[in-house]
Amino acid sequence: MSEQISVEELAGLMKKAAGVTVAPAELEQQAEVGFEALGIDSLGLLGIVGELENRHSTPMPPDAERCKTPRQFLDLVNSTLMAGA
């Protein structure tokens, strides 16, 4: 497993954990759009964080579930994974 989360992986997690389907290319174009506008609420984001913790056996920072945009989320999560590598 890669040490960084890609847009493709985040799109898959959004579908699995929150039931929201967004094509990776669309997600990349809308990386600065709020999660709420994409249909992800706080519980959905919490599910994504939990799935990442299970996949990587690494606790995510508490701020991960409070990120407002996919870009902010990916930056925070990827910096956490790289620090633990």
C-alpha cells in the first residue's frame, strides 16, 4: 500500500464509507469544494477516517475529521502518513 492517499483512493473511500460516488477526475477538479457540497457530512468523513486508520494501521490526526475540503484532507492525511513512514 502506498504511503500517500491518492485522489482515486479518496474517491473510493467516499463511496465505501459515505455512500457518495464522485469520479476521481471530478474530485481532483473540485478539490477546493467543501465536502458538504459533495454530499459528505461529518459522519461520512468520520467513516473515511476510520477506514484509513484500519487500512494503514495508523491513527489519523484528530483534525482529519474536521477538514472542510478534499485538498485539505489529503494534505493533512498524507503529511501524517509520511511522518510515520
